[in-house]
Amino acid sequence: MTAPAGDERDETDPYARIAEWYDVEHDSFTDDFELYLELLGGETRRLAILEVGSGSGRLLAALASAGYVATGVEPSAAMRARHAQRMAALPEAVARRASVVAGSATALNLPADQRFDVALLAQGVFGHLLRAEQRAAALAALRSHLRPNARLIVDVDLAGPRRLLESAGRLWLQGAWPTSQRLEIVEHLVVGEPGATPGVVEVTHLYDTHEQGGAVRRTLTRTPLALLSRGEVALAIQHAGYDIESLYGGYDMAPADDASARLIAVARCSSLPAEPSA
Ligand SMILES: C[S@@+](CC[C@H](N)C(=O)[O-])C[C@H]1O[C@@H](n2cnc3c(N)ncnc32)[C@H](O)[C@@H]1O
């Protein structure tokens, strides 16, 4: 992977050194997008969608290609740079429908009067919010940018962070993918350890690139992740002033239960005013 010009990589951003590998791993993943299309299917194509933690624009590009107007908020400059590259490869009329701003879940950095019909927290972004107060603040910030009756969709990995904590110190292979370099592959391994604060697991990601039988180049990054339960996520959403419509346990829309590895919560902005946050 080439470092940014002048090696201006942000050492505080865990995605700065792995943005390229993130895309190699996730670009072909479409299960969540297919679920979102299904959930939005009956509604007009001109819905305005906000994705918080939009990364390199994997979902924004797919949503824009399907006709939606999709805005992302993303803190990582490296991921936003990849978003720009992705959009440059799309037809102009599609790319115009997908934009991204520098911001975070608790500081959205959007014009005060901008409103959306749907908000997405996809692919574990909610787990990057480590404290309950941060998650509450993020849901409240989002709500102030949603139209009445707008939809909120939160996709959370419940089992992954817990499994990494329970097997602390042991390596797990996530998978291997061909990179854009001829004959080169990248392997993604993860290992967990207890985080500095309760309810958090510190995840170390190792991305190993090599040709068959060739020397290995290892890139390492760390992401702390919140350990979340189905009840905790559902309560946080309700307390922030949303009405839960459905709790799915996976992209196949099976109802969530105690054994569910994921939670996909679908909620609406309730008609009642949100409770003031403490
Ligand atoms: C697992 S990636 C998901 C990217 C994208 N949503 C997707 O589905 O491909 C998590 C993203 O969340 C972003 N992120 C981390 N902390 C965040 C925060 N506090 N607010 C918003 N986004 C955050 C990261 O920079 C990263 O791009």
C-alpha cells in the first residue's frame, strides 16, 4: 500500500494504514446493501440517506447507483480519500448523488437545517462508540437531522467482539483475498485482549500481504470495540426517541434472539419529543 504524499498518515486513525485492505476485504460484500434495498424497496427512490461512518463509500456508491441521494459522515481522511477514488470511477450522474463530509457520529458537521429520510449506522460503526454516553449522544445528534417518521437502521456485530475477548491472545483468520497486485494476496488476522475500560475489547488487526511462497509484509492496526448486547442497543435507540420496528438477527431478516450473532435494528423517529439527554 502506498503511504499518503509526504507520509502525512494520521497515526491516531486506525483506518489510515489499512484503508486499502479494508476495501479489498469488503468491496465484494453486498448482504447488508441487499437488506437495505429490501427495507427501502417500497419507498420513492429520491429518499435522502445519511450514513454515519461511511468509510470508503462502499454503501454510498451502491445506494447512489440505485438512485438514492446518499450523504456520508466519516472521520478518517484515508477512508474519505478512498471514497473520492471510488466516486471518480462512477458515472458522473451517480457520483453526484453520493457525498461525504469530515465528521463523526457525535459531531456530524452537517448544515443545521439538513434533514434525511433514513439514517444508517452500518457494519459495526456503532461498536466504535465505546461509552454508553457516546452512543446516546450519537443517536441524539442523528435524530436532530432526521425528518419526522424517518427511519434509523443500526447494524451491530454482537458476537465478534465477545468471541475475541473470550479467546484473548489467540489469532483468528478472517479470510484471504487477492489484491490489485498480480499474484499477491492479503490475509486478515485478528486477536483480542481486554480493553482499558470495562465493556471494551482491544482488537489488533494484522494484514499480511505476500505472493505465493514470497516474503510477508505485515501491517498492524488496533481498534477498540464496545461489547454490546441486543437489549443494550435496543434500549439506547428507544431512549434516544425512536420507536423500534424490527430487530433482525442477520441479513436474512430472521428475528433476533439470544443466539443471534448480529443485531440489525430498524426504528422510526417517534412522534413524541425525545427525552432530554442527561
Ligand atoms: C467497519 S468500517 C465501516 C465502513 C462502512 N460503513 C462500510 O460499511 O463499509 C467503520 C468506519 O467507522 C468510522 N468511525 C470510527 N469511529 C467513528 C465515529 N466515532 N463516528 C463515525 N464514524 C466512525 C471509521 O473511520 C470507519 O470508516
